[in-house]
Amino acid sequence: MKYLTAIIFSLAIVGAAYLMGNAYTSRSNPEGNINVTGLGSKDFTSDLIVWEGSFNRFNSNLKQAFEDLNRDKQIVREYLMAKGIQAENIIFNSVQTSERSDNQYDNGNYVGSIFRGYNLTQSIKVESTNVEKVEGISREVTELLNKGVQFNSYPPRYYYTKIADLKIELISKATEDARLRAEKIAENSGSSLGNLNSARMGVFQILGQNSGEDISWGGAYNTTAKQKTASITMRLEYEIE
């Protein structure tokens, strides 16, 4: 009799444990689904560079200022072409003109201004897939000072022309990563993976390698670094069986 009582007691414990386990699963995941997030990332090198700069001339005579600026423009064009930049990659923007005046004061009171002359500025943009060449020129362009041109160089911006293909590749990687995570979760819980209910793409990021940039919830596209890392997340929902 005591053996029968022990067996019944043991079965009761097992049954209670089973019911408690089912209750926990039902509360934590009432629909019997698994939600997982996968990550896809890739390092790459920019294949397009955009470099800009400007030069200016000042003169009290507008015509003379324009002639001086036009001469500088020709010097800049010849310099860049001699460095190996194709003419079609050099874009000169329209000339910006402003007047310069000196304010006059009498005992601290403004009494008017004296016209000094015209300041003419022209900007230039070089866009090329020859990243290394343009990058080098952007550092050496101070040589134009020796030719009498006051040239201001701005930091280059770096882009990638195969973004669409890269995005597709990352989506595939992130989806596979999420699927493997889901399979592992299902396996560890003694279940198996069922149908895919939904798939949502997360934020697409392009950050500079070793730049210390923070990931933005709205997405990011670094243009200051030549070496970049792209990443994307995919959120999948699977049924569990």
C-alpha cells in the first residue's frame, strides 16, 4: 500500500510540474511565437569622393576683381588637370559677389560706412571614383598659393555607389542571423520552429570604422571616413511547434 501511495504522489508531482511549465509558457508567450532580431554587417571602402574648395579675389573695381578671379579659375583648372583630374569631373559654381565696407563711428556712435570694394568668391567641386588620387590632391592643393591663388580646401566626403546591392546583402545576412537565433531558442525550449509570421527591417547604418560614432535610431550615413561599416537589423516573428 505504501508503495502505491508513493507512486501516486510521484505522479502528482510530475503532473503539477508539467502544468506549471505550460502555464509559464502560456503567460510568457501566449500566442506561441518567437520574436528575434538579427544583425547583418559588412566593412567596405568608399568608391566615390567629393572634394570642394573655393578661391576669391578682392578689388575696389568690380571688373578688375572679376578678371583676377577668372585668371585664378584658369590656373586652378590647369593645375587639377595636370594632376590627372578629368575636365568632366571639375565643376565650377557661379561667382558669389559681396560688397565690403568699413563702419565709421564718432564718439562711439555709428555715423555711416565707407565702401572698400568687391569680394568675389568662386567654389569648385571635384567628384571622382579615383578616390586615392583626389584625396592626395586635396592635401597638396596648397601648392596653388605659389601660383598666387588663395585657395581654401575643405575636407573630402566619401560615398559608396553600390548601396542598393549592399543593402540587399545585409538584409540577407540579418535574416539568416535571426533565423539561426530563433532555431536555437526553439531547440533550447524543446520546441521546433514553425512558419514565419512577419519580417520587419530595422535601421540601416553606415558608420566610419574606428570613429567612435554612436548608432542613431533614425539611421546614419557617415561621409567623413573612407573606411566604413554598414549594418542593418531584421526582426522576425516565428511560430513555435
